[in-house]
Amino acid sequence: MINSSTEKLYQLFLRHPQVCTDTRNVIPGSIYFALKGGNFNGNLFAEEALSKGAAFAVVDEKEFVRNEKYFLVDDVLSALQNLARYHRQILGQKKLRVFALTGSNGKTTTKELLARVLSKKFKTLFTQGNLNNHIGVPLTLLQLTDEHEMAVIEMGANHQKEIELLCSIAEPDFGLITNIGLAHLEGFGGPEGVFIGKMELFVALEKRGGTALVFSDDERIVERAKSLKHISYGTNENAEVKGKLIASDPFVRFAWQTKEISNHEVQTQMVGNYNLSNLIAACATGYYFKIDVEEIDDAIASYSPDNNRSQVVKCGTNTLLLDAYNANPSSMRAAIENISKMKGAKKMLVLGDMFELGETSQKEHQYIVNLIGELIPDSTVVLVGELFSKTKYRFNSIKFSDSKSAAEWMKNNLPENSLILIKGSRGMKMEQCANVLMC
């Protein structure tokens, strides 16, 4: 139910269709939303936002209202979310359709691939950067205009009911769960909690009569999707859109097909065989929306990863596999398995701590170093962070408390002719180690 306050705010938004939440980035003529956080109160900066050119300031503390340019609500965050929901509903009555995706790993890469494929046929808006939470999703939806036909919305979560909330705002017509792995275990309460949390997307689709793209290699995802309208993709024989890996050294080359489409090979600019399912998902999306096969292939082949995600960078005599944006046990394991299969006389792994694992944290870090010892025992191993520092590694390893210290060591011990993997949770700032190699 949309309240009168939201309708009034929407009329302001139609006249001033840009929003901001940070006075450092005020857009003249925009609406400023005075959000609150643990260490800040946006109401305190409403006057500043107006002085910098904002047309209106949405606040939730009456004492900050100075004149008619202030819009008072009960709660600014709820007002932002309600506005985005209303805007999405209005555009949905026209031609807009929303495609939501979530998962433990590969969300952002898959989102980028889907957006490029869908853009071949539809005017498409997609999540930028990491705007995938309770604030980012509304901000993304509020960028939609009458021209847009498709919105690809990435949804992140670290606890149950979060995807449910995001779906209540974005109201997806289509959805995809990349995988369900060991991520944010602390917030979700363990692996089963992760499964329940991710499946909130399918629950939302079922309620709306939406369509799911289903990763057929995961039996639990397949089982849950039986009650949904869906199309399957994966590497097994039952998949409606089936793919297979041809090569991955370092860039992935794969083939895909359906009953109607014969085998198509695509050379990508992506590293890591763990990206195969993401690539097939993009093919399945294009197939479902009846996009020309050649255009699907072109969209995928032309995509080049950036922002420290699955990048391959040539640094002198070294080849750097840069995947430093984030990490969890599932993605870390996949990255190690991938580099173990790649050609290279010398290999180096520079790994940072994985966060939000709760009581399983030390166990998961120990598992990773054990895996290295099993798959690549002769590699040079640099472990960064408090958690990795507590592990026992049966071969030689170098340990540092933080990435700055590790980067200093690497500066004085530059490798040569090596294949180097750099990976860790975002908070570890592992790009500092990569910057040394790329100088």
C-alpha cells in the first residue's frame, strides 16, 4: 500500500528526477535524502545539501525543517525505499521488466554479462558498482526512466530476510541464483541459513508469477524451482541451455547449445573455469529473450572484467590473476583449483583473510591452506591477515598482518616469470599488493 506521503514525494521526484544521499556529491536540482547510520545523521547536513543546489531535502527530524524545501517523513530510509518501489510500479505498468539476481559468488560478473546480452535487444539499466543492498537497490531503481525496458538488479545479502526486502522493492519479473556457497555464514547462521536466504528470490518470483533461470548443476536449486516457471542452464545433460568448457589458460573458451541452436564456441576475456556457469547463464538469458545467437556471443566475447574481479594483467614477466574484490571459502577454493590447473613454471598465491564466517572462520582458513598444500605444494604462498596468520602450513609460507606489510615485502622480493593469484575479502585491501607488481 502506497501512502499519501509517498505519492506527494513522487510528484516532487517527477519534477526533480535525481536523488543523492551524500552532500559531497550533491547534484544541482536533486532531492537529498538525509539517511542515518551508526556514526552519522544525515539530517545534520540537509541545510548544506540545499546550499549546494539540492531542490529539496527529505528529513525525519522535525527540528531540522527550516522552510518549504524540507520534506518531513517518519523515516528517511523507508521513504527512499517506498519511493523506489512506487517508481518501479509506475514504470512496470508501461514496458519495464526487472531481472534480479543473487548468489554467494559470481553475482557481479553475471550481472555484467546479463546486462550486455540484454542490451542487444532492450534499453537496459543495471546495478553499478556495489549498489546491491537496501540503499543501493532503491538508488538504482530511481535511475530508471520511461525509456528503459529492462533493469538488471544485483541483490546482496548477509542475513535472512534481506533478499525478501529487496524483492519487495524491486518486484522482479525474472530471477537467477548463481550458486549457494559458504559466504556470510556468521550473519546467515550457517550453510542452511544461506540457502534459505538466497531462496527468498524464488519465493518472491513465485508470488508474482515470475520466471526463474535455474542452475541445473545444483540439485537443491533445481528442486526448489519445480513450482516456478523456469528455464534451466548448466553443464549437465538435463539443462535446456547446455555449456561446456573448452579451455581456460588463462582465458575461458566455452561452447553452448540448445535443442534449436547447434554448438556455438565463444572466446572470452575472462579468467577462471569457475566462471563457466556465469557465462552459460548469460547465454540462457539471451536464448530466453530470443536475442540473436551471434549477438549473444558478441556481447559475451567483448566483455572485459575490471574493478579487481577476475582480471588478467601482464606485469613484465609475470601474469597476474587479480581477484581482490572479495572472497569467501567457495570462491577462494575455486580460484586455487583454477590456478593449479594453469600452465606456469612458477606460481605465487597472495591471499587475504575471508570475513564474516563466524565460528567456522579458523576452520575454513585452515582448509584453504591445506588445499594449497595438496594442489600446488611448490608454490610461493603469502598469507595476509590475522586469520591466515594462525593457520599451519606444512610447506614454506610468508605471513603478514596486513596488506600494506605484504606489499612492502613484495616490493623488495619481486617475483619473475610467475603466475600470481591475488585474492581476499574487500576489507583486506589486497589491491595494494597488486599495485606493487603493476608499477
